[in-house]
Amino acid sequence: MKNYLLIALLSITSALANTTEIVFLGDSLTAGYGIEKEKAYPQIVENKLKAKGKDIKVLNGGVSGSTTAGGKSRLGWFLKKSNPDIMVLALGANDGLRGLKLSQSEKNLEEIINIAKKKNIKVLLAGMRLPPNYGKDYVKQFRSMYKKLKEKHNLKMIPFMLKDVGGRKELNIEDGIHPNEKGHEVIANTVIKYLEPLL
């Protein structure tokens, strides 16, 4: 009987060891603001990849209103809860929308990346863009922030997280900023395209 229990425990341990854990560190887009959390893109990504036979587990670390500073401050808590293999880093939009100093935003993102690298966590960086009314120079600096980090740390990057969703009324809720369920489906497909090579 003891041998059967030992074999069962070893099988469970082996299965857990083979599961790829993915943490999505983000803001309201990741949290699924305005829709049910289970219909937000991280859960859709998990469902679609599992349907393809991938052994993965997703942790949704999205918090509405989160800035890069907020993401950095709660990262330790996530790493105590789990030992992820991959991090999808989807922060920065709120920094830009609030007009924060982008040199500090870049520093915060870099610190998150460095913590992940020290723990051998692969990072998929999610790029964002700002509306043109934030000023040509600020918009350009914001967009280049992600590119600089990608090149400096040799990261895989989603060029624009809201590709084919941003600005499309039919894919966003009433505020015109946050994606609806259909929008999250599109985002999930975009994420999978860049995430799959890391699995």
C-alpha cells in the first residue's frame, strides 16, 4: 500500500514539475475591467493553449489602475505564491495616461525584468501605445521605452498589446478604452502568437 502511495505522490510531483506556470503582471486590461475575470485574456490564453495540449497554469496578476511602480511593489508577493516559468509583463499604460516621468517608468520595468531574470523567469514584454493628444515627443518616448528594454535585455516582445482592438468601438466597453469579451479574444490570440515560442 505504501508503495502505491509513493508512486502516486511521485506521479503528482512529476506532473506539477512539467506544468509551465505563466504569470501575467498587468493593469486593468489584464484584470479584465468591465467584464467577468474568467473572460479576460489571460484565462482565454490558458484555455486555448490547454486545448492545444499545452500543460500550463496561468496566474492573473492584473490590478486595475496599476502603474509600473505598483507592479514592481507587488511582484514579490506573486513570487512567494508561485514559481513561474514565464512572465507576461503588461504594464506602463497607466504611467503614460497619467503623464508620469517615463525615465522612472522605464527604471521600474527594468527592475521587474532583472528580478525575473535572476529567478530564470522568461519575460514576454507587452508594448503599449498612447493617443497622439499626449504630445508628439511624449508619445514617441513612451513607445521607444519598450523597444529599448526589449533590445537591452534581448526579450521577446508583443509590439502592441491592443493590436486590432484599440479604437474599435465594437471591441471595447462603453468607456472606449477597455476591451469587451470579443476584444479580449483578439488580445488572447495576439498574446498566444508571441507566447507559444517560449513554451
